[in-house]
Amino acid sequence: MAIIKNIEINPEKGIHRVVARMPEFSREYGFWIVSGGIGNVTAPDSFENLKLRVFDFYSLSQMYGGHGKLELNGVVRDVEPGNMVLICPGEYHRYGGSDGNVYMEDSICFCGNIADVLRKKGVIRSGLYRGKPVRVVKQLVEAARDPSFNSGLRAALGLQELLVDLYESSGNTGKPIDVLLETIRKAPPEHWWRVTELAELIGVSTDTLRREFLRATGLLPKAYIEQLKLRQAAEMLLTEKQSISEIAMHFGYRDCYHFSRRFKFVLGLSPANYRAAMKVAH
């Protein structure tokens, strides 16, 4: 077995594992860039000679030269310069040069609770993504190699931003549930959506709606709508001079006392105390 930086490779089983200990800050923060490579070049037609392998960490690779192929979940796809290959833990795959070409890449490997949450929410998914002509992964690796705290933090934040960009550019945000969330946000603030009404908008059952809503937001529809209203109300308490009862009515609460009880339950303070405390803090 060979060890490359913080990763141990068992070539017989095709298993790549993290063997180093996560630094204290990365453990507390929940995101760790394990290792990175710049300017890796495979032999021509390396794809044909590769065995399927599996990682116990996340890997993001950006091809910047050559031509290659990626096999993931039994599907083989062409990889062109600028493309990015994102691989999640536990998923067998292989990629390399093809059609007489080498595979030139920059790669970065990472793990942590933040990455796991993003995967659970569907933001991080194994696959082939359209990248950018700029070698952004190279820039992240260079920042991560700098031992200073600030540089490491910039690299971690930059990588997370890149992962979200890949998710948004892949069209995942065009799913019916995402369109529905945008519809809810743009609706008049006093409107209270019924679950049946929401389900009809995207043509699913109420049970399916609740399940998809929970997967997308971590909340059931009614809880999401109420928390959205109350957080917007909290902003109004600080930026507007309207009375608490007027703000309650603005968000469709007919009973000011009910509004105050729900506000305190969600935000920890009554509307009056929240307004007073936040003004003192600022």
C-alpha cells in the first residue's frame, strides 16, 4: 500500500482512505481539505487500464487538458477540459485519459460534517459538471497549502462556494420543490398557504409534498412558512416603526397575542423584547 499525503491507497481493493487526524479547527468547523494535487497527468488511454475504486472522502477534480472518460454508476461519459468530476464517499468510479489522450487535472479532497450535510441535502452529488476555463481547483489547492489560518479558511470557504455554484449551475434548483419555495417567498406576506394548495401547485400528493419539503428544507411546510414569516417580521421590528400589532397583521396574524407567542417560541424573545434588545445591541 502507498500513502499519498493524508490518504492511504490499497491498489488491490481500490480503496482510498484518509489516514491523518483531522486538525482541531477543522473538526470544530466541520470541514477539512484533506489533500490536493496540481498538474497531475496520467498516461495516454489510462482509463482503459484503471480498475473501479472507492473513496471514503469527497473528491473534486478539474480537467484542464487532454481528453478522458468517467465511469460512474455503470455509465461512461466523455470528460473535456474545464469539466469537473465530483465523487462522494462510497461510490465506485474511475476516470482517466482516452482515445490516445492523457488526462490532466487539478484535484482536491475534503471531508467533514458540513460536506455530509450538503450531500444529505442534495447539494453535493457525484457526477460530471461543466466547469470554467479558469483553473479554480488549482487556486483552492494553492490556498490550502499555505499553513496560515487565514489562507486555509479562504480555501475552505472558496471550496464550499464552488460546490454550491456547481449545484446551481447543474439545474438542480429547477426541481418543482425549488420552484415552489420561490413561489412561497414571493407571495403576499399575509397569505397562509394550505398544504393541499401547495401540493396542487406541483401536482403531487400531500404526503409527497411533506416528504419532499422535509428533504429540501429540513422543515414541514407549515413550519417553514411560519418561520419564514417570523424571520421577516423580526427584520421589520428593527427597520420599521410600525406597532407589533400592525406587523402581526402584515404577516396574516389576526391575533397579536398568538403572533407574540409564536415569535417567542421560534426566536426566543417576545417581539417587544426582541426589538428592544436588538436596538441596544446595534
